[in-house]
Amino acid sequence: MLPLFGNELRRREINLGGSTSVSSQAAILDQARARRMEREAQRKREENAIRIQSWWRGASESRRIRQQLRQVFLEKVTCLTALRCLVLVGQDEELLSIWSERMSQDDALLFGPAQGPDRDHWITLLCRVAVLLLHSISSRAGVPAAVPHLQVLCKLLDPSSTATLLGPSGVELSLRVSQRVTHKGAYQYLARAITTIEPETKDNPSLPYLVKILYLPLSQLTSSQELFTMCFRDFVSHIFALPLLPYRIPLASLSELSGQLPLAYLHVLSSCIPDIIAITSTPSQINIVANLLAFTPPRYSTLPVSSLKVYLQLLSALLNVLPLHALEPPQPQNSQAAPAPWADDSDSDSGPPVKIMASRSALPPIDLRTRKRLQMLPSPNHLNALLKTAQKHPELLSDLVPMLLSLNVVWPARKEKALTTLLLYGGGGLVREIYREYVRTTPLGCDENLSSLMDPSLGSYWPPLLLLTDLYTQSLLTMTDDEFFSGSRTTLTLNELIPFSRTLFNIAFTLYWREDQAKIQETMAPGLNLSWEGVRDRITKCLQAIHARESRRPFMPEDHWQLSSQIDMNSFIEAAVYEEQQVDESSVPRSSARRQLVRLSPRLGVLNNIPFAIPFETRVHIFRRFVQSDMENRGFDQFSRRGKTEASIRRTHIAEDGYDRLSEVDLRAPISITFIDQFGEPEAGIDGGGVFKEFFTSLCKEVFDTDRGLWLANKKNEIYPNPHSYATEPHSLNWYRFIGRILGKALYEGILVEVAFAGFFLAKWLGKQSFLDDLASLDPDLYQGLIFLKNYTGNMDDLSLNFTVATEEFGVAKAIDLIPNGSNIPVTRENRLQYIYLMSHYKLSKQIKLQSEAFFEGLSEMIDPKWLRMFNQQELQILLGGVNAPVDLDDLRQHTNYGGLYDNDEPTIQTFWEVLESFDQEQRRAFLRFVTSCSRPPLLGFKQLNPYFAIRDAGSDQHRLPTSSTCVNLLKLPRYTSEKVLREKLLQAISSGAGFDLS
């Protein structure tokens, strides 16, 4: 299209209305918000500027006024106006020094105006100045300028000085000053002041005045006044909280302070104990304990009972809030003089050492002198002094018991010595008194109260029960069975022990059986420095010790330890097996600590800690189910060749070949044995299990032979590891490890082993402690000697004993220290129980420690340790070797299967049972060995034989001998027509001793 006016160019468009932009609603709102915030910031800047200007004007005016006040003060220092100016100026060190210097030199200047018309104003101002002086010395008590301050304070606070100058009104003046400074935190200032002076500078001139000011406020108040209680509380909270308090004060002033302390009025602090705990830190609480021990014990015999009770309550409260090991000094590296606890750590059930070390690293350091002072608390002399005082005033026992328990909890390294001291006092009278006064009637552990066991309202009942538990556990360590059952030296009679043990049993079972195990492990018991788990551990330890006595010589009522009526055992078995599978599938290692097991499984907690709550037969059934479950998880089948390990064993070198072929293989898998006879030829037969059992029986006979040097036997022919040094050599330890694996295989397969182990050695399999009575089976002469020492009433020096044990190897005698520096520590009447314990512990545990550990290492590869802990020593021996009881032929016949032409009424079978009935017990055991490879009947009867004993006909040849397949417990019996022939052939077969070729 042609343009209207010719060929025009396109013109630029111009908007004459101004620039335009397109903005969203959000952008507009953001801009408005930014402008509003900018205005707000500007307003705040203006307000802050006004405040700064106002403050500056005020500060400038204040400086001007203070300067004027200073000038007025300096014109006449001693007048009332000057004193007003001094108070208004406030904390001015220069003016305070000028004033105190003048006032300390002239009492008339200090007290004169208190007698004039301005008396009230003067006294009020003096009270205020006293606070200023205290504040001043709190940071500079050690400098010379502080002495006049302290002199003025002493004059103001000392009613004897003020009364001399002012008469009765002087006492009022001192009282008002005391009230004022106490309300303003005098003891906090004084504590700071004392700490500014190094403990080594005892000659500092300020110290005597500081000490005097410490007790002057207390000396003029009566114990009934609320201010006295407040003052005494602050004294304990701040002054006794000072480290090394007795070492900071000159001797003369220390005696003065000790004489003036109102310890006779400690009872006023009864309601203040929670406040003292709340406002003090852990280091301060430790110092309070140390300083209480510095000043109070010399007055035990003179203090009122009410004050002693509060003293014990305060100690108990302080100990209850301290962390574990807070009072236990860290052991220095390579120290030879550090005291060692009685028990060897490796044999205890305590937690891993790494946890203890971790807790110690967070503890406050303790000065050596404070440490020495603290060691007085569990010392025999101090404990005996407390017990003597409690004996004089029986009402003290209710407060002494919680304190003793708290001490044993927070200071575990001193626990055993402290318990021994308590046991020795009065020949066990303390144990009897605690039981009869407090525990016999306790509601804890009663059947009707088990659901409310953890109720805080029952908190006061726990300390007596737990202290009695600790004391009784400790007493059993060195108590012989004769003493225990005769009652000659035991602390509780058997009639008392029965209800006491049932109380403990109910409590332990309730705490193990709870489903909320996390609460048990994390919640603290009311009023105790113990978690519920710690309570349960203490009770469990005592229960195990009591049950160990009872298992050796029963004295409890029938079903005393059983809870069968409260638990469905079938459900318990299924639940225990399920929980065991859950534990195996978790990340918890097989050798789980008992605490971890309890957290994961209440039933496994019961089985591993108080297994006697469950009947023995039930536990055996559970054990076999555990093994069966483990086999299934590993894909093994006892009667299958899948996964089998094959080994050729020379009959003339069974132990040697067994060690070489089987040391490194997985023995949980089926083992197939081929015997090589004396001619080097494989013996006939396929191993279906019977050949292995024959090999196993022969192997056990060789490796447990005491002539090989690895084992020794006591007079009961019970074996234990040889303590000789060559038994600790690597090769010997490897043999112990192998033997442990072999025995584990026996337990795993249910093969009975005809070997008896010493009880103290079996205890180590279960992680239990050995007792003095166990020494009788090991070394009767030493046992009798220790019993003589325990009951010796003569002069101990005549025996010339020290803490060493004599050993002899290869004709060379040497002495081994039982404790560090033991050769220089004599055995005394006070420490002889410790010597007896350490000697028996060395003989029963330490000298076979390496051998036992190697053996148990091998055993643990096969059998989970927690499975074994379901049994005690006697039960474990039965599990290993079966019941050493007569062969019950009626039971065997009821659980016999027949094959071929045989049944129960067949004539040959009838004759066979008649012949067996005529056998004596030795012949019956030989028959059992012939058909099952073990001469002992199964521990739960022949119903447990797997498979059942069976008899199959083997033809009618009258000259053929009976044969057996021990792998399936099968007797192949020809159909003899004569009873005489049957007897002769059967006796010949069971007595032949031939190998597997016989069948």
C-alpha cells in the first residue's frame, strides 16, 4: 500500500505522560515493607542516641557529685557526714583504706558517735560500710591494706569489744552488723578472700582476722534464730567448700576456729541439706566432706544425738550426689604403692575398664592432702568410731546405714575393706541388728507389694536392705560351710536367711522381669546414688552367693527358688528361644555383657543371672533348643553329611591326630571320623555319629589324663588346670584352647563326658567367684592353716606372716606379692581377712588365670557363654557328664523302640530284659556304653535319648555276638533261644572293648 504523503520514514513513538514500568503486587508490598523497616531503624537510632546522651549526662553528673563527696569526706574523715559520703561514694578502695586506717587506730572514733544523738544513723552507716569492707577484702585479702579493713570488721562483729566500750548497746550494734553482712553474703566474700591467699603463706597477717570473722557472726546468735540457721548454712556451703581449709590457716587460728565452730547445733541444718546440695558444685561437695572430716570426728563422743543424725544425713546426701569414683584417686602410672582392691578385676563381673577410665577423666582433680583427708572416711578407725557412737545411741543407726551405703556406692575401691571393718565390729552384730530392726519387717519384696516396688514412697526402706545385702555377700567370701551351717560365726541364722533370701529373690525377679528395661538401667532409685540396675546387680550377687551354699548342702524349703506357679514354662521356653534368636540377629556380640542381655531380653536376663528361678529340667530343655536353633541357622544337620568335616585318626595317636586335624575346623559342623588301625588300614564302617562318639570318648580319656601335665586332680579325682609355669607356655595354652573346643562340641552335640571338674574351675566357666571353701578341695593343708589364722586369738606377730605366697618350681622357691609391696606388709588382726581372701584367690584363680582363659576361649567358640550361665557348677557338671545315678531299667524299657520281628512281648526280648535286670550297676553301665557310647544315663532320663534306644533282630545265628550302632543308639540282637547263651554273648560283647569293626 502506498503512503498517503509519499515515501515517509517510520517515526519514533514518544510517551509524553512519563516513564512507565510493570510491577507485581508482591514487589510493591516488599518495597513498602523495606521503607517501613528503614523508618523503624531510624527511630531506634534516634532513641539509642537519646539514651546514650542521657547516660553520658548522668555519668558526668555522677562523677561530679562523687568528686564533691570525696572532697567532703577528705575534709573530715571521722565525722558522720564523712561516713555518709563514704557510703554514697560506694566501692572506692582509696577512701575505704583512709577510713579503715583511721578507725582501726582509735576505738573512740569508731564507736563514739554510737553514743551520741546520731546513734541510729551511725550504726546504720556502719552496717553498710561493713559490707563495703567485705567486698573490698574479697579480692585483695592478701595485701597489707586489707589488714585495717579486717581489724575494723573484727571490732564491729565482736560483741565483747563493743560491749566493753558501749555497754549493752554494743551487743546490739554487733548483732545488727552481723545481720547486715550475713544477708549480703558475708561468707561468699570471706570464701573468696581466703582463696586469694596461697595455702603455703600461713604467716599472712590477714589470716587470723579472717578466721575470727568466720565464727563471730555465729557466736552471737542463738540456735533458735532463723538467722543462725542461714549463717551456719552459708558457712558450710562456702567456707567448708574451700579446698585445703585446715592447711590454709595458722595452727593457733585453726585451734581457735575448731573450738568456736557450733557443731553441737548441726541439727539446725536439717532442713537446709537440699539447699547446700543445690548451690554447691562437685568439687565443693568433695571439699565439704573433707572439711567435715577434719573438724567433726574428734567430737563424736560429745555431740548431741540430734546433731550427729544431721551430720550423717549431710554426709549421706553429699555422697549420694557425687559421681562414681569421685573420691577414688586416679592410680598413677607404674605406681607400686597404690592400694589394690581385694578382688582381681579380671575375675569380677564389673563393667569394662574403659568405662571406668572414661568416667575418671571427667572427675575433678583432688589435691594429695585432700585425698589423704578423704581416706579417713572409710578407714577402720573412723568406721569403728561411728559404730561405737551408734552402739551408744541406737537411734543413730537409721542415719548411719544410708551413709555407709552411699560410701560403698561412690567409693567402690574401698568397699570391700569398709565392709570387712563393719563385719568385724561386734562379731557380726551390725548385720543382725540391721536385719532385725529394719529388714525383717520391710515391705520390699513382699508378694503383695511387688507391683509398687519402684514407688518413691518406699525409698527409705532401700538403704538398710542394700547395705545388709553387701555385708552378707562380703561375709560369705571368707565363711566356711561349717561356720555357715553351724551358726557359730554366721551373721544370720538359717531361719533368718530363708525369708531374707526370699525377699531378695522376689525383688531381683521383679526387676529382671519388667518389660521396660531401659527404665531399669537409666532411672535412679529414690534417695540413692544407684540406678535400679545397680540395685538389681547388688541383690543378684548376694542371691548367687546364697544359692551357691544351698546348692552344695540344701537347707531351703522345697520350691523356695521356683516361680513355676507364676510362669507358664512352655510359654517361657518359646519366648526365651525367640529372644535368643533376636539377640543373635542383632549387633550384640555372642559374649554379651549381662546388662546388654537384660536390656534386650527379660527372660535371658533371668536365665543368666538368677537361673535357679527356673527348674533345671526346663533350663536343659532351653539349652538344647538354643543349640538346635543355632544348628538350623548355620545349616547343619546332625544326621546329614552336608557340610561335614572328615578326619582320619590313628588309634595309637588319637589326641595328637585330633589336635592336628581339628584345631582349626568349625566343630559345630558334623565331623566324620575314620579310624586307622595299627596296620595303617582304615577300619570298616561309615561314621553316622557313633564312630565320632567313640573317637570323642577316647580323645577325652587322653587329653584329661593327669599324666600329660595339663591337669591335676584333687582327692575327689576332680581335675583342674595345672598351675605350673610350663602350663602357661604358648603350646600348652593352645592345648587348653583345643580341649575347650572339644568340650564345647560335647555340649553342642549332647555327648556326655565322663570327667569331673573341680567346682572352683567350673565356676570360672560361669564367670563366678571362688570362695574359701573351694580351697579345701585344692589344698587341704593351706585351707586348715587359713581357718586357724581366721580364728587365731593370740599375738599375730608370733605368726610372722606377710602378704606373699611361696611357690616352688624346678626346686627353686620364690615369694610372690599378693598386693604391691606385700613382702613388707605384715598380716595383722585387722587385715587378716584380706590376707585370707587374697591367698585363696591366688590359689583358686590367679595362678591358673592364663590356662582358664585359654580353655574358656575355646569353649566360647562352640557354646555361647550366656547359655552356660543358665546353670551353676553342680548343674553344669551334670550337663557335661550326665547323672551319676543307677541305671533305671524301667525308664529305659518305657522308652525303647523295636524293629524287625521284635516287640515288647517277643520271647527273646522278655529274656533280654530279665538278663539286664540280673546285671549289677557296673554291668549295666557297660551295656549303656556299648549301645550309646556313654556309661551314664541321660540327665533327664531316657526320654532325652535321641533317638530312643532301639533293639532290632539280627537273625537266628546262635554264635553271633550282639552288635550296636551307637550313632543311633541301636542294639542288633540275634534271636537267642537260651537265656544262658544270651547272657554270655551280651557280656562278651559289652566287655570286649573292640572298635567299630564289631558292627
